[in-house]
Amino acid sequence: MIFATNERDVQLKRLDKLISGIRTNKAELLEILTEIATYDSAEAEIESSLSTLLGAEQEVERYNPPSINRIAVYHSSNVLLYSYVLYAAIPSLFCKEILIRPSTKALSTMVKLHDFIMKQADMPSQLLPISQRKFKEQAGQPDVVVFTGNYENSLKVQKTYPHSLFLYFGAGINPFIVGQKANLADASKRAVAARVYNSGQDCMCPNVYFVHENIKENFLSTLIQDIKELRIGKRNEPGNVIAPLFYEGLSEQAQEYFTPIKDRIVYGGSVDVSSNYVEPTVVVSSLEKIGEVIEFFCPIFHVVTYRDEQEVIDWLHAPERIESTLGASVFGIPELAEKLRSTHIVSENVSLYDIENGNSPFGGYGLQANYVCYQGSFTSRPLLISKEVSVAFNNKELHHS
């Protein structure tokens, strides 16, 4: 059963109200979002959210998801508005009830955001700041579960929803690869912009920069110059790109990472634990000494030199990393971009931020980056809720909770 036309009209009007409310009350919304995000990244998030809301009708027409009763959302701790749009606002066009469990890391901001959204439009979503156990009790067996966060946790939670369509949105290494033929000035500017989105506190930020050894010195000097031009200051002031970090423990994590590799830091390296501040820092390694690449969630540029592209492919496709493949940004190496498309969503000569579109499937082909599980079968592919609902439930009777 697809929603009847008059019902769809009501749902679209509700989204129109939300769009109008966001535009009219942007200052109030920015005040909420900048509790976590820098002003500029909050502005960018609002624009992405509006663009996605404006594309909602076309998206739902394209994928034609059937009507479902309930979605349970384990909400992310960052990009709160954009996530709310993806996981609740767009699905409100085909789902009658959306239950949201906020992340404890961003609880007070999420409560304010939910209240703001409900003031603009009467969305069919409830925010339930309760324990996972109580949330599970209230959710029952929903048609769809959306889970963001830790991969191991996702597997535990998925087991408690054996009959639901389970969608996991995780994170990846997101390599940024710069070849000899790249436009270095442009690649460097995009490298910096991608890493410092919300001071680096975003799961689409690149966690490693592979740079051909023949252009290493030129790239580093350009990169460091671009970093020096970044404005540092309070989170809620326009133009400040780097600010004290919001999430607890990130500065300690950076300090622990820096201590054994001080000889590889070529720029920055200062950490102030009391204010949770990490200076933009450039670390340089050879591929042989790369060590473990982790998701920093702060402005660390880990530049790794390579001799030929096959080394990079072999490293990315190693068994211990193949499940973490989400996105890759490739500059000046079209043949490498093609080779990575089977495992990554690839942005060529631009960053992942430049190609992301909230109305299209997004993600990679590694289970730790994202997966869909339905009827016991796990598959990793770029995800979009409306499309996955259509794939799982179309040509069937209305799915009951």
C-alpha cells in the first residue's frame, strides 16, 4: 500500500512548513547547532538539510517506498539537524511513527533541536531520552531500525530486532589520495576544508592523506600555508574554523597519539586538555611506518607518502581494512579512482562533502562503514532509507509492527 494522494499532500505540506520554519528562524537554529558545531559548519549543515528537504518529493517518487508503521532511530551525536532530516523528516513521507533515541553525548542539544523542529511542523516523531533497554521495549518490533555509531554495538542491537529492516550508518577511513598530476593548490584547499569541517569532528573527514613522494614537499608547504590561514576562536562566531572540541576526551586521545610520534610532526602538535583544544597538526609518515589509522575527530592531517598507486590499493584492500571502506577522494589519478569504485564511494578531484547528496544512496561497501540487514542477510552498499524500504517491502502487504 502506497500512501493515498491526499495523505501524501498533507505530508508534503508538513515538510514545506519545516523548510519555511528553518529559513525564517535560522538564527534560533544556529544558536542550537553551535552548541556542538562551528558556526560555518552549522550554516553548511542547514543548507544541506534544506537541499535534502527540497528534494524529498522527487526522492520518494523515484524509489516509491510503501507505507510502513514505525521506524526506530538510534540517532547520531553529530550533524544533528542533517541526521534528523535523513532519519526522520524524509521518512515521515512514508512512515506513520518515528521513535528517536538521542545520543547521550549530545542529549541537551538534541532535545532543543527536536523542540525547534516540532514548533515548525507537527512531525510524527518522538524523542525518547531513555535507556537502550527501555527504548527497545517502547519500539517493539519496528519495520525499520536506523543505527548510528559503533559497529560492534550495532551487531548487538541488531540481534534484538530480528524481524526489522536494520540499517547501519557507520564510519570509514575516507582516504584522500593526491597523485603527481593533481592541481596541488586546489587539492590542498579541499584537503583542509574536508579535515576541519566542525574542527574535524565529523565522520566524513579524511583520516589519512596519501601523497605521492615526488610531490610531498610541494604539497606539504601548500597544505601548511593553507592551515596557517585558518581562523581559530569561539565555536559560535562566523569565520572561526578551529574551535575547542565539543566531545569529551578528544584532546587526551590526540595527546596519546602524538607522544610516541613527535619526530613525525611537521606542524602544530599543541594540545590543551583543560579547554579540549587540539591545534591543527600535520603528521608525516612513510607507508611502511603508517601504523594504525584511527578516526581522530579532531584536526589531525596524517600525510602518508607512497611510491606507486598499487601500494595504496593493497593497503586499503588489506583484510583488516576492507570492511572499513566508505569513501575515497582521489586527485589527479583517474585510473586509481576507477579501481576503488568497487569498494568505495569515490569523489574525483573534489572531496566527499562536495558529492554528498541527501536524496541519493551514500556510503561504501564495507560492513563497518554501513550495512543493511534483513531476514538474517547482511549486505554492505551505499544506503538511502527510502530505497532500502522499497527494496525490502515493496510488492508485499503493509508491514505490521
